[in-house]
Amino acid sequence: MDLNPHAGENYAHPKTCLFHVIFKAAALAFYILFALFISNFVIIFVVTVLLAALDFWVVKNVSGRILVGLRWWNEINDLGESVWKFESLDQESLARMNKKDSWLFWWTLYLTAAAWIVLAIFSLIRLQADYLLVIGVCLTLSIANIVGFTKCRKDAKQKIQQFASQTIAAQVSSTIQSAIFSAV
Amino acid sequence: MSHSDTVPLHQSSQSDIDEIESLINASVQSGPATVLPARPPSPPRASIPVVSSSPFIQSNLPPPPPLPSPNQKVPSVPAPAPPPPPSIGASGFGPVPNTLTEPVWDTVKRDLSRIVSNLKLVVFPNPYREDPGKALRDWDLWGPFFFIVFLGLALSWSASVKKSEVFAVAFALLAAGAVILTLNVLLLGGHIIFFQSLSLLGYCLFPLDVGAVICMLKDNVMLKVIVVSVTLAWSSWAAYPFMSSAVNPRRKALALYPVFLMYVSVGFLIIAID
């Protein structure tokens, strides 16, 4: 993953990219501006956490699917155990994904988490426990998405490798079979 | 069988060749029949039909025919084809999975219907409930989030002074309380999933939410006490089956008492706010 977006390519899904960014930016902006100027904690809390929750949902269900072709969720199977499920597009579709889109996706995820961490440090220094609560919730949501998608991406790469080795094994065995057949 | 051999084969090598041929024929015949099994659909839930979110895809390509199983006389090539990993997610096999390409509106509808069905399952009296321990198999945290925030808002609205502190305290109490109660059950040696339990405790706040709204509208102390007692009993009743089925029967009280205590303290908050 490099630092510069690929020049010459345009965003393939501009509306999705916009939504991906807008809720994050709105939550951060609202928090920073209102915490500085307005002292009504309840409104700040509710609006910021609501925006952060909406952003979590949008990233997990919409922009993750459309921009990078990944999806993760948790299920409880019949034995009562918790199972993490990962889903990804097949290899050709993944390779065809727009590079600019996925660059935007990953970098905004990381930057948002970093911004919340910085705000948390400010809150700690000023010893504001209630604002720390807000930041804690938003940070948890950002980190959950980062962890989920990273695991999903690793899982997708692993599946591709597995599929590749399976195909090779299948090829080898069918070659051997046809060799045996022709020898008889 | 080659008929062009002029040299008669040795007894044992002829039988070897026969065996190899028969095994190959057997595997070729059984090959197409071993289609990848689809995951059986999850049992239908007793409420709103939800769009199936199974991630498994039927493979369009038949798998390579399984190799002959090892036999004493035939040194076989290793292993039958390995079973496909459960969430195969199309590494090149067939069509793209359903939930990855579904329209956004479908996702929204699916999540909304899940919230409603969870609410119905957990909170409303249902004598035909199949297995209370299995409630909230499809846990989600949206319901609890809305209920906790709503309760905080209702309490904050009713308070005449220190509104922000009331809200912060209510939210922190409920969120931390849910986490600690879950840890309590886990430490007692119970079998629950962390998020499932958080989800359940959040959904069980629904009756208290209703009680808080009623108390917000009418300020009579007697009425408040009655309403809070009723809704408290309802909440505890809703949480009971799940919590009690998760632990050892001798430790049921140890697991249930803190839940009851938390709901009682929330009830006191509702009554005492003015």
C-alpha cells in the first residue's frame, strides 16, 4: 500500500467513497467544534456516537463491499459457538478493484482511528471523563472495523493461495490418471 | 487392457493392473456424484422472514474426482480432495456470493428486520419459545444501543438539574453494567458468547424504557412506583431464561442476582429523578 493515490485513474464509485468519508468527517468535526464551543454534553454525546455508529454500519456493510470487495461478520453456530465469517470476491474481481477506491478506504480508516486517539489524549490531559466516554465509544467502533477488515483481507489472500494449490494438486492428479490410462 | 502384448504378463502384475483399472473406473464413476455439499439453511425463526444470509455458494464446477483410497497393494497418490472450507466465498468457483453484491436497501431491510425479530423474541411473552438459551442467535448491538441511549435521554429530560451528568451516568452505568454482568457469567463457568449476552441485556431494557417514558409524562410518585415495579419485573423475567440456562444450575442465583440488582438500580434512578 503506497502513500500516493494512483494518478490517471478515477474513483470507480464516487458516491460510495463520499458516504464512506462523510460520516467519519462529520463525527470528528461535530465533536471538535461543539466540544470547543457548546457545553451541552448530552447533545454532543448523542450526535457524535450516532454518527460514529452510522459510519460503522456504512463501512462494514456498504463501502467495504463496494470499494474493496470484503465483508466480515460474526455468527453463532448450532453448537453455540461464536464463528467469525469472512467473505470476499473471487480473485479476478479483486484484481479489478479500483486502486484509488481501496487506497481511500484503508487510509481513511487508519486516519480516523489516529484522530480519535489524539482527541483521547487531549481529553485525558484535560481530565474530562465524560468526553473520554464519547471518544472511547467512537474509537472502539473504528478499531473494530479496522481489525475486521484486516482479518478479512488476510483470509481472502489465504483462500486464494489455497485455491491455487488445490488447482495444482487437481491438475497433477488428473495428469497422472491420464498417464495411467494411456499406458494401459 | 492392451491386447498387443505378446509377452504374457506375470500373475501378480496382471492382478495389479486390474486393480488399478478397477479403482480408476470406480473413482471416475463416483466423481460427478460428489458435488460440494451446501450448508444446510439455518432453522427458520419464529418471526419475520429474513433474507437468507448464507455465504455458501454452490460450486458450478465439479470437483476433481477423488483419488483412489490407499490399498495394500497399490501405492496411492495422497489424499482424497479436501473438504471445502466452510465460508468458501468464491475463490474463483462460480458466481459471486449473494451478500457481497446485494443492493444497499436489502442490507438495511435485513438489519432492521433482525432488530425487530430480536426484540420480539427476547422481550415479549412467548410460551411456545423453543429453547430460551438459543435466543438471540443473530445478535446485534443496534437495539441495545438505541435502548440505552433512549433511556439516558428520558432520564436526562426528566431531570431538572445536572442533565448532562444524569445522561452520562445512566449510559456508563448501563454499558459498563452489561459488560460486567457478562464477565460475571463467564467467570462463574457459564457458557455464553460475550456479544450475545451484551445484546440480550440491552434488549431487556426495553420495558424499562417504556416505564421511563411513562414516568416522564406523569409525575405522580405512586404511579411511578407501580409502573417501575411492573416494568422491572418484566425486564427481569425477560433476562431470566437466557441467563439461567447459561450457567450451572447450582450457580443460577449467583448469575441472576447481579442482573436483578442492576435493573433495580435503574428503576430507582427512574423513580428518584425529578
